[in-house]
Amino acid sequence: MPSTSPKARGARLLAAAAVVPALFLSACGSPVTEGGGGGGAVEGGGGTLSIATGGTGGVYYPLGGGFATVIRENVEGYDATVQETNASVDNMLLIKSGAAQLAFSVGDVVADAVEGVGDFEGDPLDVCSLGNVYHNFLQPVTVEGTGIQSVEDMKGKVVSVGAPGSATEVAAVRTIEAAGLDPEKDIDRRQLGVAETVAALRDGTIDAGFWSGGLPTGALIDLAADGDMVLIPIGEYAAPLAEKYGKYYVQDDIPAGTYEGQDEAIPVVASPNVLVASKQMDEQLQHDITAAIYGNKEQLVQVHPAAAELDPATAGQLEFVETCPGAQKYFDEAGS
């Protein structure tokens, strides 16, 4: 993570997130549901690469637009487009089906997909990593007046655990269980994306919601501007989650000043975001995509400040998924 002070970093993030430059807009057309390049693109014959991202209110979608632009500009013979999706779980399935060639997914979901457990029970996916891109922060959120100050306080409340097929849902359910609650019986469960969660908090149809994403998240910036957003600390659950599920869960802070009115750092559960591809992708193409992304960090920071975490020195250091050989070649070159 960058070494700037929390308040300075928060101010910088807020300022940068308010900008939606032409770099992003040129890459993101209408959402699509089919992969653009198909097998030819994966095999290295040129074409269009489809990037599975997430909802428009999160980080995956705008950052994916930036990735599409740098691929288009730096990988000869290739174009790239983005898909709006329900994020991590769906994205892994899109890679499996060939409807996407690149996908964002958070660490716990990637690990489940590789091992063939959870949503991928008995059907492991043959995927590899093009690098650890940035960290997701599980951000439980409510508004003043609900009386919710902890996960335990959610008992008997209406709570969104995230969109179906999302990393938010996976991590939220696990965190609720770690707090000693039954996510099926102890809460009135809803499954909303981040934009819908914000709308539901505003109109009072839910009491709290979870969102797993980079900092800051655009939809939560908007909610914080109302003046009554409350972030719920959950850092205490990182260790038990890591012990039960894997080392991709760590405790980290949402720095003070990340959101308007947030005067203190909030300890939460964090997990790495990974850019994944099929192991069948041409090795040279893996290399060239990785070089385009990590070699244009400053350009991508203008799309979203989460790109500031791009670091070829550590991007391949993931214990739960194999680094694609072409990506590893680039990381080795960058470190030599």
C-alpha cells in the first residue's frame, strides 16, 4: 500500500475518483454478454479480448475500461472491451465458458475456483493469474439511526450481502458466520449490488449492506456525501477467516478521510484482487497484456486510484493460484 499519511491518501483518492477521464470513457461502451474474441484471441491470433468486470458503481468496471485502453494501445493486433457483470463468481464462470478472456476476481473466489469448492464444487477451473492488482476492502455500511455498530447488531435487521455471484456475497456471508450469526435465519437477507445497496439505505428498505471493493468506491462516495453514512468495523474477523479459509484474508484499515465525514480509520477485512485468464491463453499474449497493464500504471491511476497498488515486484506472489507463465516472465524482466 502507498506510504502516504491516511488523511493525505484519503484526500488524494477522493479527488482522483471524482475524475472520469476520456481514457475510461473510450474503453467502455455498452455492456456486453458475449466474449469478443473467442478462441482465436486466446490462442494468439489477434482479435478482441473481453474483460469481465463488475457493476458500474464499483472499481472493476472503470478500471477494466482502463485496462481495455492500454491493451488496445499496446498489444498489437488486439482490441478489448468490458462486460458489466455481478463480479467475481460470475467472472470466473465467464472465463470457463470462453465468454470472457480476462476477468477480475477477488482472492477467496479465485481460490475456491482453483480448488473446485464453494460455488465451484467438484468443478475446478483451469485458470492462472496475470497479477495481484489491488486490494478489496469488505466495507459494511449503514446509516445513522439504525443502531447498528457491529455485525452482531445486524441480528433481526434487513441486510444486503451483495449481488448474487459476487465476492461481496462470499465474504459477507463468511463474516456474518464468524460473528456468530446465521446468514439465513438471523438476518432478513437481501442480495443487492453496491448502487442498489446505497439506494436501499437511502429509502430505508434495508438497514445495512456489505460491499467488497477498492478505495474509494464511487457509490459510497455518493452515500457519504449525504452526511449520515456509517462504516462498521470488522477487522477482528480477519484472523479467524484466514485460519478457516486461507491467507487471502487480512486485516487492513480504511484510512481516515477516505470518505466524507469519516474521521477515523476503520479496521476491516481485505483480500487481493486478481486479474485471471485461462491457462490456454497464448503465453506471449499473457506477457504482452501484463506488460501493457503494469507498464502503464500512471495512465491507469488517472482512471482509478486503486491502480496505484500495481507493483510487478509483488504481483506474482500469490499462494492460492498459479501465475500465468507469460505474466511471470514479465515480472521477472521488470525485476531484473
